[in-house]
Amino acid sequence: MHNSKAAASGSTRSPGSKPGSDSLALPPPIEVDASTKPPLGMSPADFLRDYWQKKPLLIRNAFPDLQSPMDPDDLAGLACEEGALSRLIRQDRNDDSWSVSHGPFPEEMFPSLPGADWTLLVQDVDKWDVDVAALIRHFAFLPRWRIDDVMVSFAAPGGSVGAHVDQYDVFLLQAVGHRRWQIDARDNPPLAYRDDVELRLLREFDPSHDWVLGPGDMLYLPPGVPHHGVAEDACLTFSFGMRAPSSAELLGDLVDTLTAEADDALRYHDPDLAPAADPGEIDAAAMARVVRALDALRGDRPEQLAEWFGNFITRYRNAVEVIPPQLEEGQQPRSRIEVEWDLQHGGRLQRHPYSRMAWRRTGPGAVLHANGESHPLPIQDATLLANADVINGSDYASLGEQGRDCLIELMDAGHYHLVTEEDDE
């Protein structure tokens, strides 16, 4: 179902066309069928050029014949777990009031919930369920460090979280049941929030498009697009959200890093001071010196900035801290030679679900960033470690000496745990 009240704005090219090939070409469609080219219905390059952070896209059959890797009971069970980030949102349609409660929830709560108008949401489900995490590989056209988490929501009929807007890109994959999505894809939509509810709901929402999504359908929304999803029947929706730190967050963390490392000799100074025309005035010359003092702190050191960002983005929005394995009393940590023997005989190192890694080039070499820590490595080793969730014996043997040393260090810090053939039996 599709009801468009206004023409969608966007690029003047259709997916697959070349820039400048036809000045009268139609704008890219806002709805495509991906049956023959999942999950985007086009090449990643065309999607990134025409839609990414530019305009919404409804992708029918993005995941044809999708079998949901989890069901509502699985999600409810996860919402009862200590450490799972879960919320229950309820709406009272009589007065349009909303309530939010946070987990973990008692198991006995779920049978007592009404038959409509509530939604259960659980963040970071990919960290708890390997089958949900496996869906992320379909988004490999994006930098992995840009993907934040997979949130899964179950909604009873009529369940919703209200009309709202996100400040990050999101892919909304319908896994079970049907959800009606309404969006306002026009320029400059109203974004004022209601002040009578604890959720950040829009005061005004006038949709330009209205669709019902079934299993396998997916809606992409760039930042700033108002949207409202309501369950047509009991349904599960998977939300692939991006990491998008605000400029204030970036600046705040950078300043903290720079000040922690700053030379105390870097100060405001004024050797060019002239006699004051008015001793009470902060004049333009003084403000210019302030700017120079701040610039001296930041400096012109691209490598320092890159080092900071790699550490920042692999820490950002991490809900759980990776810590060394906890040993029972009297238990000795497994020695490196024992780990290597296990890897040679069918064992593997499984990365911690909250371990975030990315790498960057530094001249002929590389730096691996792991949850805010930097590890200089050869490019080949950094690439393997950043991209592999599991390291087997063959992977380990392909690493250079630096890479193997780093991997053992990361394992000792809790980024990996050893799984042996005995564990699989």
C-alpha cells in the first residue's frame, strides 16, 4: 500500500544511470523491488550515491523468503536478562498518553499485558544472538564501525513508539507480521516535540508516504526524516542503526584527550601587548590570542587526530566493557603454548560480542583500534583481526609475529575466548 501526498524530492538520476547522462531523467524512485538484487534492489554504489543520507527508500523483498532468526518469545526472554537494554512502551489511546518502563522485566509480566497498543524493544540483540548478528554481513558495503547495533522490537497490534525523528541512518527490516510505516519525506518538516510525554514524540506529523511492510521488506531512512510505525498485527521489526556521534560529542571527547596530554607550558600569552585604551575591555587582539592558544593545543598533527578518532569510535556507545576473563579460585590462565596447540587441533578464538575493532593505514603499516586501545601492526594482520569474528588455526598461522602477539594480548584482555572441540561436543 502506498499513498503519496507530495512528490519526493531528491537526485535527478535514476539508480544505475551515469551522472550527466540525461538532464531530464526522472528522480530515483522512493520504492523499489529487490527480488532479483537483494538487499538494496541496486548496486551499493548506486544506493550510496542516490539515497544514503539523502532520501528514504522502501525496499520490497530486500530479504526474500526471510525466516526470522528469533521469535517474540525469544525477545521476551532476552528482555528478562540482567544486562539486556530493554524498554516497554505503552499507549493509552483514550487520552494519547504514553508510558515507558525499563527492563529487566519479570517473566510473569508478559502474560498480563493487554492484547494491543504496546511495544517491547531490546537494544544490542546482535551481541546476544549470533543469528541476528549474521544479518549484519548484508550491510558490508558500509564501514563496520559505522554500524551501531541491531535493535529488535515486538509490537502487539496497534503497538507503536509514536511519531518521531532519528538523527542517524537506520534500516528497518520487517521480520514477522506487518507494520504500517508513515514518513514525511518533504523538505523542512515540522520537528517540534511534545512536552507532555517522556518520549521525544513529534508535536505535528503529516505523512507524505504510507506503506504496509511484510516479512522481508525493508525501509531505509536517512537522518532527520519523521516517521511513525504502527503494528497491523503482532510483529517483529529489526532496526539496523548507525553510529552518528554529534559534533558536540566529538569535540568534547577530543578536548578531553588533548587536555589530558597537553604541555602545561602551552598558555595564553601576549608579547605583542600594546598599552590598553580601556583596561576593562577584552579587545579583538586579545581574542585573536585566545584563538592562537587553542590552535596551539590542537596543533597541526593529522596522525594525532586519526589516533584519537580510531580510539573514540571503537568505544562510542559501547554498552558493555570488555574485561579479562574471570578465573575461579586456584584456576590458572591458559598459557600461550596451550592456546596455540588448541588452535592447531580444531580450536578457535571467538571475539567478544562487545569487542569493536577498526584499522587505519599509517604509512606502510597500520594501527588496529580495539575498544579505545591502539595496536601498531602490519596491514595484513590489522585487516584480518579487524574483520574476523572468529580466528581459527589457519588464520592464526597466517598472522605475522606482531599479529600473533597482538591477538594473544587481546585474548588476555577479554576480546576473545577460546572454544575447543570439547566445548562443541
